[in-house]
Amino acid sequence: MNAIRQLGRAGIRVSTGLGAASIFLVRILEQSWIVFRRPGLLVAQIYSVGVQTVLIIVLAGLFVGMVLGLQGYNTLVDFGAETSLGLVVAKFLTRELAPVLTALLFTGRAGSALTAEIGLMKATEQLAALEMMAVNPVQRVVAPRFIAGVISMPLLAAMFSVVGVYGGYLIGVKLLGVDAGVFWSSMQQGVDFYDDIVNGFIKSVVFGVCVTWIAVYEGYASAPNAAGISRATTATVVTGSLAVLGLDYVLTSLMFGG
């Protein structure tokens, strides 16, 4: 009976958390019009969560592309199909690796920063001060950060794909001797705009909504002390990463599962 009670408590706790987070998301969407009246808030947050994440995205994309080029060549050369290296690198990046790895890196860098920032504002009573001045903190603080995260994620994923393809080109063409014309032509002929590029874009948008939503909610709902902020930041990284991987499977099944 104790095990059943604990399972029930866990189920109620999860359901309560999902309900509160869903209501919070609705509040954010209702207050998102502020970015049209005060675009400076959005620009500042895009710089914070997007531009400052570019370096890690570029470096990760370059190294992932280089690894794909090396591993892909070593596998394809056994079957005499090394001419398809460009196609393999591009498909893996646009369909899967770019959206997923970008979302995971975004969660670790920008998501945790958003949670810590909002949690610190709550702990130092800055959010309460905004309410005392008749300023809605969801509108002024949370909504611009949420919209900025949703906008930044697809752009960062696209950048990851471009740099990754270039990394595969460096290894496959410059180091291993694959013909450059064959590398680019196989990519041009085999990569489908809808199946690969558009579906990868849809994944990155969904991941952006999910990760940013988790980050701002955990920060806004955190306990107003150092331990609460620490727990909220950890929860953002863990929950966001697991949510990205779970959503990736669901989206891949819907897009490519027939």
C-alpha cells in the first residue's frame, strides 16, 4: 500500500506540475504582444540567448561534421560508395543531428542561464517589485525571453547544419581526397527540401518552444533562495534534455514512420 500511495503522490505531483506549466505557457502567449510594442526587449534577449550561443554552436557543428565525414568515409569506402559522402553528411545533419544537438547545447547554455536569471530576480524580489509598480512580470520579463528562445533555436540549428557540412567537406574532400564536385552534387541531388530541410526546421522550432518554456517556467516557479535556484537550473537541464530526446522520437515517427 505504501508503494501505491507513493506512486499516486508522484502521479499527482507530475500532473500538477504539467497543469501549472501549461497555464503558465498560456499566460506567456497572452502577453507576447509586448514584443511588438517594445521590440528592444526582444532584440536584447535574442542577443543574450542566441548571439552569445553562436560560438559553441559553430564549434560543435564543425567538429560533428568532421566526425561525420571521417566515419562516413570509412564506412562507405568499404562498399565503394564514398561518392555519397556529401549526401550522408547533409542528411544526418539536417534531419537529426543539427536540431537535436543544437537543442541540447541550447538547453545547457541558454536554458540554464534563463532559469538562473529569472530565479535570481525572484529571489531578490525584483519580480515582486514589478508587480508593486503595476508591471506584469510575465509580460516584461518572461515573454521576451520565451519569444527570443523560439526565434533563436531554428537559426542556430541552421548554422549548425551549414558549419557541419563544411566540416564534412574539409575531411572528405581536403583530407581524404573525395572529389569536390561529386561531394556537392550528391548532396544537391539527394537532399529533399521538404523531407530533410523543412522537417529539420519543424523539429528545431518545437525544441525551441519546449526548452525555452521549461527554462522560464522553472525559473519563475523556483524557490526564492540559492538552493531553489540551483534545483531549478538542474531541473531545466535534465528535463529539457530528456524532453528534446523524447520529442525527437515522436517527431521522427510522425515524419518518417510511414
